[in-house]
Amino acid sequence: MKVACPACGSSFDLDAAVNDADGRRFVELIGGMHPSVAKPLLQYLALFRPAKTGMRWSRMLSLTQELAPMIREARVTRNGTLYAVPHESWTQALQMLADRPKGLRLPLKSHGYLLEMLAGHAEKIAAKKESREEEQKRRRGADNGSGSTQRLGDVAEETIKKMKHKVGGGSHAD
């Protein structure tokens, strides 16, 4: 049975794919992925296809096997740093690349560009979160600080009154 690839439109024999060990493992791997990621991943993989030939099942399988653990665990390690990358971010990044942004050199040779995009996005999200947390700490500190200053002022005033009373310098109206 001939079917068309949803990513690139080329036709292939589904029976041959299922009978091919790499094709079968590829189909199983894609089938086990988060649904929102599977279609854009197929479209992304088309970016690796050589200009004059089709892509082998073994190549599609190896490219997918490289990404599958990162997608499943929703994280990426880049330059020794671990980034949280939810499925929504994977979907957006894969789709953005599948739309072939201007200047993208094809065919792709590695996942470097994708992983760099995901890491950069994760860094921005982390920076925003840290900035919000710092702002909340400053606000809490300002609230606590003004309350502490007020209480300290009350304590100082009370202490002065007591000292005046002890030395007899304070009025009895206090």
C-alpha cells in the first residue's frame, strides 16, 4: 500500500516500511511520542533530507532516537546546562523550523540549531521567572522593612520616654 509522507509529501510503500526493521522502529518511536510533538517532528525531519535523494529509514530513526529522550523527559542539556523544555516549547520550535525560516541552510546536519533555540527560549523563561521572584522579594522586603522601621521607631520613642521618666526629665502627662 502506497502512502504519502505527511511531512514531505513523498510516497512510500507502507508494507515495506513496516517490514523494514528501522522503518518499523521509527514508526513505533513516533507513535509513542506526545501527540502535539509527533507531526511537527516529522516535518522537521524533512529538513534533513538530501536535495536529490530520499532519506533512509535508518537516518530518520537515528535522528528521532537522538531527540526522543529529551522530548520524553521535557529537558535539554546544552553546553553542560540542563534546561526544562515543556512539550509546548518542543512543538513551537519544531514547527518554526519546519516553516523554514529565512537563512536556514538545508539540509540540516545535526540538531544543534533546534537545541540552541530551545535552550535560548528556556533561558529567557528562567530569566523572567527569576526577575519576578526578585521583584517579589524586594516588595516583601520593602513591606517588611517599612513595618520594621515603624516598629523600631515605636521602640525608640518608648525607650526615650522611659529614660526621661527615670531621670525625672519627662512630664507626667506622657
